[in-house]
Amino acid sequence: MNWQLIDSLKQRLASETGVHYSAPGAKTGFALIFPNEYHLGMSNLGYQIIYREINSRPDTACERCFLPEQTERQEYLRSATPLMTLENQRPISEFPLIGFAVSFEMDYFNIPDILQMGRVPVCCVDRDETSPIVIAGGPCATFNPEPLVPFIDVFVIGEGEEVVHELLDIYHAAAATRLSRRQVLQQLAETPGLYVPEYHAESKQIIRRRIDHLDRFSGETAIISSGTEFDSLYLIEVARGCGRHCRFCMAGYCFRPPRSRSLASIRQGIDNARKQRRKIGLVGAAVSDFPDMELLCSMLSDTQTTTSVASLRADSTTEELVRLLAESGHRTITLAPEAGSERLRRVINKGITEEDLFRTIDMSLKAGIPNVKLYIMIGLPTEQDCDIDAICNLAVRIADQMAAYGRSGTLTLSVNPFVPKPFTPFQWLPMADQSVVAQRLRILEKCLKGHKKIRVQSESLREAYLQGTLARGDRQLGQAIVQAHLLGGRKYWKQALKLCEIDESAYLYRERMQDEVFPWSRVDVGVSREYLWLELQRAMQESSTPVCFDGCRRCGVCAK
């Protein structure tokens, strides 16, 4: 065992507050793995929520594990030390249950690396009775588990707070009667919301699990740690799901219906944050849509609690919320118009007008927030060159608006290629050709190059198109991930595709037939396929779809 690595884990542990400790062997161990580095994993509220839920049980001890940073990774390999958990520095192979929280497609490549470093058989077919049961949950596991089937024994489909307890109940009951590993997997396959590929018939659909009453489970930071993306924040979930019907947004369809926490529950989180002397980060798909936002702002103001949010809806942001953010030291207001033209925003059903944008920016500038950030997508369905010109035009006018206030702030455009995700109306459409998107990005950058107060940040096109392949992939693509792992990792992806005789363009650029069976068709998220197809037709007609409302039965989620 490498004592340098153990000491590094202990030092990190010593810097944390709220860690749950159990002596090795005192309870059944569950290794909860985030397939990326610590600073990203500990910024993920969903990861922390599941950690708390598992450790609330008297029979199970959850310990965390992350992809080591590059220098530590080399040390693990050099010393042949198995990958260890943070809490007790135990090799993950010693845990009977291993769970991956998978939020990003690009982390797929890290999963086989982590299993190999942990001395766990990488592929399901190579595991025997002594091997851990490997589980995966999170957004990626829900919307399309198929590319990960070679590595994962059990998938949690949907929200995990409730079903993870059912999974553990089954496991402990099986252990008490000494059932085999295969028998445990067979029992798990009978549990709603659990997908066990080895034991599920192709015709069986797995129904997504959801939490109807969020207050039943804590939705706030479990462990306070430094060196994370949000290390100054105490995260509090105020709502889950979104009823805005943005046609590009997978989360908006996979996590319906929109649900909010009670003010009493949020107040408890605020009190917990104040005890830790932390700034609050409000979490939700559309925080400014919270139904009691005025009362929430008043509560935060009365308690003199500094507050942060990731981004806001321009059509629901209020002066009270902007004032609260300004008083909390916010230097940037972040909005997501997604497109520059009104026409294209109608196609994607964004529901935000230029009037909404300029009004919200005006409120922010008046409140003393100097900087503006806009999320923009290029390569959207029906996009034309004139839509890129509209982005340039919008950016220049916003910069002029900022200058008129005498602010020295910066307008930042975060530009990302559009990926048509599963369970959205655009799932039938191809991605825009990469060369076209690259050209339009160059036009945008050239147009705005001379404006000193406008910055353009863009995602790597190579990674965006790899994300598109993985998001829409099937089990055959999972074999390519295996092959890339054997060759040495993600950088060998193209070579892996050739060895597996896979044409990547078939995943990226092929338009799907209306009745095509998708790799993700075995998952039922509640939204009917007919509704999604109708929304695609409405998109092509530039027709709007109103937000969710009480008694609505359009998409099928609430009808079920």
C-alpha cells in the first residue's frame, strides 16, 4: 500500500466537514464513485444527496471515491496500489456494492479506468460470485444507459433517493439468506426503476422513478469541502424538474413534472448554511420560476444571507431577486437565450423575447451588477447564417446597453454546439455538420472580435461531437468504449471505432424515422413518444407550447 497516497486522502478528509464515518466491517460497504476528479464530484449536489441517504441507514456505510488527479493517477499506476475510498482508504474491490453517479457523457471513458485501477473486473461478463455489484445512476444512466451496459450490472432509472433504499433492502435480505450474486441481480431486476440488462427482456420497459414530495428527502449540501467548483457555497435545492417545454432540453423532459420544496424546508437549509457561515447557492432547473420567489427573497434578505444562482430565466426574474443577488456580491448576471433570433427561439420554444432580456439586464445594471453572461447554442435545427448574424447583433446591442450605464463590465457569450438529446422532440434529427458549425463559429468570433467588452467562449467542437455520439449511442458503441480503454483511453477513440467497424456518422448525421426504435426506447420517462413527435412538428412550424399548468395532461407524465 502506498503511504503517500493514503496520506493525501487523509489530508483531504481532514479539510472536510460533515463526513460520515463507520469502522471498516461495522456495516455493509457501499463505494459511491464520481467518475471524474474530486473538485467536480463534490460540486455535484445529487452525488451528495445519495451519499447522505445511504449513510442514513443503520446497515450500510457509504464511502466516496473519485478519479485521481493526473499526478496521483500516475502514482497509483507506478506503485500498483488499488484505487481507494476517501473515508477509510479501502480498495474499492473490497466493497460488495459500487455505485457510479454519472452526469456527463465524457465521463464514460473514466468508468473502465476506475474499475481497472480498483482491481474490479471491467466488464460484467468477467465478474464472478466474489465480484462487487456495479451500479450506475444519475442523468446519463436515466436517459440512455445502453452505451454503459458492458460495465454496469444495475442501472437506477430516474431519481434515486427512494429506490436506493429499496435496492439496499433487497441486497441485505438476500445476504441474510445467502443468495448468490446472480439471484440478487434477478431480484433487483423485478424492482421498479432498476434496469438489470442481463435479466431484462428486450420488450420490457423500465419506468423512471421520481420523487413526488421533495421535502421527504434532504436537498442540501452534505459535506462542506474546499477545492471544489462551488467551495464557497452551501447548495440548497429549491425545485426539481421544469415545465417550460424547451425542445432541446433533455432534463426538462426526463425530470418532469416540475416540483418545488416548501419554504419551511428551504428555511431549514438556510439555517444550516448560516451555522456553517456559508453563502447559499440556490439549485434548480429554473430557480427564478420558484412559485414563492418573492417570499424566498424576503426570507433571505431578512436573515441577511448572501445568495448565488447559476442562471436565471429572463422572463421570470424579478427586481427583488436581482437586488438580493447584487447585495450578495454578484458581479455577473447569467441568462440563457440560447439563440440570437426570435424565430429560432420560437423553434426551440425558449419563450424568451428580446424585451425580456433587455429588461432583466437593465434591472441588473441598475442594481450594480456590471457583467452579463449569455448561453448560446449554434447548430440548432433550421439554423441559417442570418441566425448567426442575429447573435452578433444582439450582443452588440447588449454591450451598448451596458456602456450607456457607464459600466465597465464585460459581456461573455458561452457558445456551445447543439446536441439533439434522447427524449426531446429533436431526438429524430441529426447534428448539424461539424464543418458548418465550425464555419459559423468563426463568423461569430470574427464579427465580435473588434468589441473589447465582448468575449466569446466556445466548447471544443471535437468534444461536443463525441458527446453527441455517446448520448445517442447503443450497446455496440459500448464495445468501442471497451476497446478505447484497452488501447489506452479516450484519445484512441477513432482507432477504437475502426477496430469495432463502427461508422460514427451514423450516430451523428442520420435523420431517424418516425417509428424507429431508439437505443433508449426501453426507458419510459413518462413523456409519450407521440407528444415528442408532435412537438417536433410544432418546432418546424415555429409554434409555441405553453408551460405546464395544473390539470395539464398533454405530455403524459401527469396522466401516469
